[in-house]
Amino acid sequence: MLIRLFNILFSFFLLLLLAGCAKIGSPAGGPRDEAPPVILKSKPLNRSVHFDSKKIEITFDEYIRTDELRQELIVSPPFEERPDIRMKGKTLIIEWEEKLRDSTTYTFSFGEAIKDLNEGNILRNFEFVFSTGEYLDSLAVIGRVLQAFNLKPHEEKVYLLLYENHSDSAPLLEIPDYVGIADPKGNFLINNLRPASYRLFALQDQNRNFKYDIPEEYIGFLDSTVYLHPSLFVSLADSSDISIPDTVTVIMPDLEADLNGNLESGAEAGDSLILARVDSVDFSMADSVLVEKNDSLTLADLAPHSVFVDVSLFQEKNMPQYLIENTRKDRRKMTMRFNREVRDTVIFEPYDFEASGDWYLFEEHIMKDTFVYWINDSLIYKKDSLQMLATYQVTDSLMNLVPFYDTLKFNYREPAKKVSRKKKKEEETEEKEETISVTLIRTGGGVQDLHIPLTMEIQHPVSEINQSFISLVRIQDSLEIPVDFELERHPVKLRKYYMNVKWEGITTYKLNFYPGAFTDIYGLSNDTVPAQFKTRDPEYYGRILLNVSGVVGPKVVQLMNNKGVPVNQKRISEDGLIEFNYLSPEIFTLKLIHDRNDNGVWDTGDYLEHLQPEEVLFHPGSITIRSNFDMEVNWEIQAGDKSEDLNPSKELQ
């Protein structure tokens, strides 16, 4: 009896215990945890010397996430193989097999990878540093890396690489001596460097091997070497005694002004480097290296001995050239599309059929990456399958263009026809006569702008145009008044035509293309194509009057819309007035290209040729255009500036 009672009480006690366990949860109320993880201890201590182990341990006050650590952790100098990362309770353990370099300072940069487990609070820009020698190296390179084409930070991660090996092949074949990473705004700092002369590179590094071995990768480099030595960081009074290598131009900034404000990173004209002494700030309390204030780096965030540089990031034109696809969506049309502009001609010959004379018409593409062949022999284009021998250039493993011989199949399949639900008698079915389409291309929601022609695209290459079958009239008081026009073919695009007209504002036009207006190379004609549209009010437009000064050499001035797309551009070589007319009321920006080779376009750089990309500048701020208003803008071009402090715009009526 006692045993039975004991069993009942024990079971009841277990039920109460289990019920209590089931109610475990977060306490109600209370402030949300917004504090990042705190480091309680580490082995060894951060910033230790005489380090001779192959493992570091860092213990936090709470559990942290490790899912991003393997991707975010940057070790400088880098290891040949990535270290092993694991958690043991609240302790982060990082181990490696490689032998560490003698008398070298190592920096483990965690970026934003250390987050607490529950709320995801980030311990930002934490660095763990140790030295295998007697002291910690304290020199640094700091600056900003931006895309050369638009002066914006690159959307993907960009690594900064430092090499003591100055040979051109170093970034292609070797891992760097030191490595850093740019933040989302392009700012970077590589610190704890030993005294030496370095070459600096920026690299997108798609395969994360710290080598420039993928041609599609973005790269940036400095023309001069970066010379780091404590003797450079002296007071201005002693600067005359500095012995500087010939490869480096040294510019000592106004330290008194800089200490009272923000110091902008940047390179002076002539690819010079800025060397500065910042020894009046106490850095002993901070592991964080990139703290933003008013979108600038302040002196309090910099290492005591730093070189300040700007790096322009670009993608070379030496991307591999290869064929992406060959298609035949139209029975009469064969298309070859390459991944980039084709540098040479393509030889195109029949393989499984015979052809004589000019059996096709070649249509050039404005980007020169697409080859279109219109077959004009009906005996050939009626075949569902055609095989061609094509000879074109491809890039080999050494990035040389070599001829490639390819057998291409061009198969055509008739599109599936919609079958009517109602069964029709065979004698009632008539085959519709084939025609070609004429497509009108207008911008502005169907309203015709006064300063541009009406654009049209014909389905097939045209052999004959009969303008008597084209009618253009303007509607005035219910009357249709004929309007003169001229047809002009696009200088490159084979099937694109312009209708040049002296448009009148706020006017309704009616356009008709009657059958026979366009006849293609196959003898097909268009069906009736009617269109009716209105033109803009002349007072709808605004204008920019741009006064440019300080012009040296050929330049290209581009007007960009709010999407960053050029809507107009002017080539200049001297000071003067530039007019941008017929502008829609919207927001614009101005971009200037230092057109080094005077070809009217922006040109990228070439690393092995030691060629930097052409420099671009942007007018500060934006320009708001209103209808029926002129905006006068003054732009003084200053060499070496990324954007100028210019006179404000003046609005004129």
C-alpha cells in the first residue's frame, strides 16, 4: 500500500515537473537587447607579441552566429588555405595549419560577421591582432575605391591587395602580402603593415583566391608604389630632410586644418600619393577602424601612420570572346550572338546545302556583338534545318584571339497555331496573305516630341519604299492638311527608318501606311497601318545653358536623366557655352569625361599596358528642369577633382 502511494505521488511530481518545463519561454516585457556581443577573454590577448601557436580563442558573453564568418573573415597577411572556424559554447576557435611568417603582424578582420544568436546585434569592425615578432607593425594604407565609370562603390565585395613584389605578374600569379576589404561605400583601411614599398591593387575577386585570374573581374591599381616607412611621418618643419624614393610623390597636407575637420581620402593630380602624420590622437581604446561621420573618414578613425589614396576600379576589355547562342526564330533569319563586341569578321559558309551568289543579306548590329543573316533564296530558307561552317575568333587560355572552326545547326520550328473550337469546313478556310509589320516607336507616353523624328522599324529588310502610299496630315479645324516629310534609314540598323518632320506644337497628326508603302526583299508588303498622335506643347520643355571653363584637351559632357542614362552629350575642347535644349521637366545630372584619345566615348583601362581608365567628373548635386525655364549652370573644370565646388545654378525665365 505504501509502495503504491509512493508511486502515485512520484508520478504526480513528474507531471508537475514536465508541465513546468513546457512553459519555459521568454519573459514578458522588458527592453529589447540591442547590445552587440562583448569579448570576455581571448587566448592569446588581443595585440599580443611573440605569438607561436596555430590557434586563437575568443570568448564572448553570449552565443554568436557563425554562418557568415567563413565568408566575411579576412586574414592579413592571407593564408594559402582558409582557416578552420568553429564554436565551442560561447568561444570562437580559429585554427590553421600553415606556418606563420617570422616577425610579422597578423590582422583578423571580422567586418560585420560577429552577431549574437538571438537578436543579430553586430559587433562591427572588430579586429584581432597579434605579432610573431617583438612588436606590432603600425603603418597603414587608407582610402576609397570607386568604379571609374560612375564614381560609385562597386555592388560586390572589393578587396585591396598589397604586394612587396613589384613585377606586373604578381597580382596574376601570387597571393598578396597584405589584404583588406572595402566597405559598402568604398572606404578601406589596411593596417598593421611593416615598413616596405608596396604596389596596391583593388580586385573584385570572384573566386576569392586573391589573384587577378578571371578576365571578367574588376581591377584597379596605382601607377606609383606606396612607400611606407616611419621616417616619412614627421612634422612639416622636418619634411625637407625626408629622403623619398623617385617613384613616389609626397604631399604633406595642412595638418592644422585637417585636425579641426574631416580629412578626405584622395590622390592628387599626376597619380601622386598623400603621406600624412597623425600622431596627436589616442588610438588605444578602439578596435574599430572605419567609423563614419558625415559620410567622411575622420582623423580619429585613422591609424597613426597612414598613406591616403584613391583607386579607380574598372573592367578590362580583354574578356574572353565566345559564341553565346545561334538561333533561327524566323525561317528567313539566322542569328549568332556573342558575349561581347567581336574584334574580327565572321566567315559564314554552307555545310549541308549548296548556295550560289549573294544568298543572304547581312544586318549589322550597333553593338557589334550580334550577327544577323537574312536568307534571300527561297530554296534555302524553306528548309527546316540548315548547317553552317562558321569561323570566328575566340580567346585561348593566354587571352590571345585565335580562329575557331565551328559547325552550327540552325533549326526552324513553325509556331503552334491556335485551333478554333468550332470546326470549320475545309472549303471555307482561306490562307491569309502574308504581310510585313511596321512598328512605330515613340517615347513620352505616345506624345511626339518636337525635336526628334518619328521612328519606325520594319519586320524584314526593305527593297523598295513607295512614299505615295504614305500619308501624313495634321488636323486643323476638322480639316486634314498634308504635311511634308523625309524618310531616312538608320546609319547602322538595316530595318530602322526615321520620318523627319517639322512638327508643330499641340497639334494632332494622322499617319497611314497603306499596302505597298514598304516592300521587303522577299516581295512581301505591309498591311494598312493607321496611327494618330499629338505633339508636345513648346512650353513643356526647359533648357540648360552650361558655361564650362578650365577645359584642357578633349572632353565629353553628358547630360544624364534621373536613372543615370545619358540623354544627350556634347564634345568640347575649349571653354564656352553648351546648350541642352528640349528637356523634359525632370531631374538631371552632368558628367564629364576626360576624353584622352578624343574618340567621343569613355574608355576603360588596361592593367598590363599600365593604362588607367579615362577620368570622369560629376557636377555636384542635381539640376531640376521646369517647363518653359532656362537653367544657367557654371562648371569650372579642375584637374584631379572627382567633383568640383562650383558656382550654384541660376534660374532664368
